[in-house]
Amino acid sequence: MTTELSTISPAALHATATTLKVRADLYDEEYSESEYETMLSMYEGTMSQIVEGEIVKSKVLRVTESAVILDVGFKSEGSVLLDEFKDPPQPGDEVEVFLEHLEDQEGAVVLSKKKADFMRVWEKIKQAHESDQPVQGTLVKKIKGGVVVNLMGVDAFLPGSQIALRRVPNIDELLGQSYEFKIIKLNKRRRNIVVSRRVILENERAHKREHLMKELAVGQVRKGVVKNITDFGAFIDLGGVDGLLHITDMSYGRVSHPTEMVGIGREVEVKILDIDWQRERISLGMKQLQPYPWQKVAERYPVGTRVQGKVVSITNYGAFVELEPGIEGLVHISEMSWTRNVRHPSKIVSIGETIEAVVLKVDESEEKISLGMKQTEQDPWTVLPLRYPVGTRLQGKVRNLTSFGAFVEIEPGIDGLIHISDMSWTKRVQHPSEVVKKGDAVNVVILNIDGDNKRISLGLKQAEEDPWLKIGETFPIGTEIQGRVARLMDKGVVVDLGNDIEGFVPMSQLGVANIEEPGQAVKEGQAVDMKVLEVDPIHHRIVLAVVGYPDLPIIPPTRPVIDESPAED
């Protein structure tokens, strides 16, 4: 409320009259009643009623670096900090200020521009609050817990939780923007105004949701704006309701991150895949607007076709190769090399690498294409029999040992097997390590090549002359020799004759009567004197009879001699 300067209060008249009376007494002058009234009327046009706690009009006298000096029609001037003015005033401008005190300790009038502005808009703000009407405001600056909003010239507080429907990652980007707000709390004494933008957004969303519930349907194609992006997809604003575009529904091709397909603020066209109003979830798809890539894929990639593609994924069992967006084929680890023993696909290919392959199989219903890398080269196993005919002598390196033999590399990536039975002509080998060790260079002979099953049989003993061809000359029948028991068997004893040659003594020829097992007559390592009974070079067999034990007498056998030598393995 503004006081007119032309009026004068009784208090002001009383003060003026008192002053005049004092002046008359001092100068010993007497005024008549008419003269007294005339003098009072002279002050009516120059004095104004000044009341604390109200808004008054003032005139700008001058502006300093930090304050504005004002004339409010009182005996002294007042000042207001320059910061309280939105725009710096000019001398002569008329402004409204709030009169806090007529005089401070220094006799100056205490004024406030902010309080005057607050009181002017308070009634409007109060009315908007009571009628639940929105008010326009501008986000000014960020403070602890929220943002300061300029509301009709006064400051209001916008809590961080009331800025938007979801958490705002960067509030600074909103500063300077104007929005409508709902007033949710008022306190005039503390000049506290709390506003909310979220309430308006929630109401808008509720109205739009109600409208969209009647309009949206599964299968519709609509346009929307990307509001937010996560690792698993993007949220699309359909015009008041958000839908989720999952990363798997963005493209038939492989997508590492949603940002490869969409960007915040970008308009996209999507198809509604599913609607769940109870859970407020709408599933959207982009790839569903594109042609299905697996349709007639067998016609585009016939079996046997050479193709090129980019490696997009590597697993323990193979590598996935993208032939076109949405079409991937698998190169199984077994189809990567004809000769190499591939332990992991990463030893052959790397992600992002472009490779050449051959289509091996196409299954449209299962969306699978089998590819082969080794098929782009000639199968070396088809020419190996020509390069290495049976009987070929060559040198190789022992790559690995097993319980049944040793694998020997005859050329890079091509291994052959020396079976344990082909390691020695004379010695019964129990384990390959008795003859060779890993890393040895050995001379071998090609015994057989099976190209279909990728197998090569090698012989170690075949690289040397067969000593059994002359064994009869070394051990004529009837020859007496000495040896040691190598091992006990069910039907007799194997004896070591030296030079990796072994003979067999049937249990009936042990020279001990009435025994049921060889262990009752001899022990392993025991020395025995023997006589050669039979030499069979074909079956690699020498049959012996014990004629004496160095420390024991010989007991003649009580039953006929029976040949119980073991058959060839």
C-alpha cells in the first residue's frame, strides 16, 4: 500500500506545530491563530506521512558502486544495496521500497527493495498457491539441495527431487531455462517459497498416459524422442509415456552399446512390441521395422560359396563371423585348420579381423550358418599318400607321449603315431618313455596313411634291420645260455637274454616239480641257466628250458614238455 505524499498525518501536524511554537517563543514573537493556520498550510505540500512497515515511493538521487541513494520525503536520505536491483536504476527514477525503520543508529532511513518486491508479489503467489495454479519461473543458480528460481522477481527454492520425473544428471544445463512451477509451500514470515516442477510433469504425464492408453496398441509404428540411454537400451518418449527400446531390439546385427544406434534428443521411429499398463512398461523395437534378414538366406549363401566376413565374437568352441547386418555364421574350432591342433580360436583369428570362409551348412529355421576356414585351402591329407608312400623313411620330432605310443611331427602340423608295438623288434616295451622322450629326433618309416581319418602310422623299429632274421644264428637250438628273470606270467617266465632280447620259459620247463605258479620256483631278477629249445623268427619267439639254478639243485620235471609260450600281440 502506497501513502500519498500530499497528505499529512496528525502526528506530523503536531510536530510541525510544536516547532513553530518553539520558534515563536525563541524570537519572542506572537502569532495569531489565523497566522498559525497559514504557516501550517505551507507545509502540507512538502511533508508526507512516513510509516514504518509499509511500501513507499522514492526517487533515485544518485547511484554509487554498491548502493542506490533514495529520497523518500523524510529529513534524511535512505540507501539500498545495488545488488537488490535486477537492473541498475538511473537518477530521477521512481522506485518502490519497503520502509523498515525511520532512523538507524546513524539517523539514516532503513529501506529494502527486496522486501518491497516480495510484498508486491506475495499476494499473487498466495493466490496461485490457494487456487493450485502454476506460476512461471526461471532457474537462476544451483545451491545445496536444489536450485534458486526467480518467481515474479523474488527467490523461490526448487528441491533437487522436484526438478524432473527422474534424476537430472547435470543441473547446470537447466540454468537460465523458464518453466511452470507449482507452489507447494509458503511461509511469509520467513519469506520461504518452495516450488515443484515435478508435480506439473506428473500431472501432464497422467493426462497423456490416460490419452495414450486409449490410443496405443501393440503393433503400432510411432515416432518418439530418445530421453535417456543405458547399457541395456534407450528410453523413448512417445509423447507423454516412455517406452524401453532394448539393445537386442535395435538391430538384427550385433550392437555393442545403444549409442551406436541412437542419441539423446534424436527422433526415432519404433514399433510397439508389448504394453503392460499395470507395470507401466512399454516394449519398443527398431529392428522389427526392417526386413527379416534370415528370409531366403540359403539362396544368398548356398553351400560351398566362398564368403568374407568380420569376426564379431570369439568363444571356446569357435568364432562368429558377420556376413551382413543380422547374419552371422560360426566357424567351429575344428574347421579352422587342416593340420594345426587349435586349442583356442583366438590363436587363429581376432575380433574385428576380416576373414574368408566357405559355407558348409545353412539352417534358416534355427538361424544358423556353419562356416569353414580350412576349406579355403587344399586338404593336405589328400596329397600326403602321394608325398609319403608306405615305406618312406624320414626324420621327425617327438611331440608328445601317451601310454600307447608317441606322436612324431613329420612336417609342420602333420603328426604321425608310433605305436608302442612298433618301437622295438626284441624288447617288450611297457611305456614309450623306455625308448624315446619328448623332443627327440627319430628316424621312422611310413607304415600307413589314412587320409579320411587324418591318421599316419609310423614305425621306429622298421627303420632298423630286424634282428630276428639272424637270431637263429645267434641262439642255435641246444645252446646253453644264462639270463635273468624279467617278469612272471601265468604260464611261465620271461627271461632277459641281453641286447634287448627276451626268451620264454614255460612253467613245465622251470625244472621244479609240482608247482602251480611260476612264483613258487623263481623270483624276478633271479639268475638262471637255460638251454635253447626253439627259435621262431617269424613270431619273434625263443623257447627255453631251465637247466640249473646257480644256488639250487635241479628237480627233473614229472610231466611231458608242453609249449606254453604266449602268442604274438
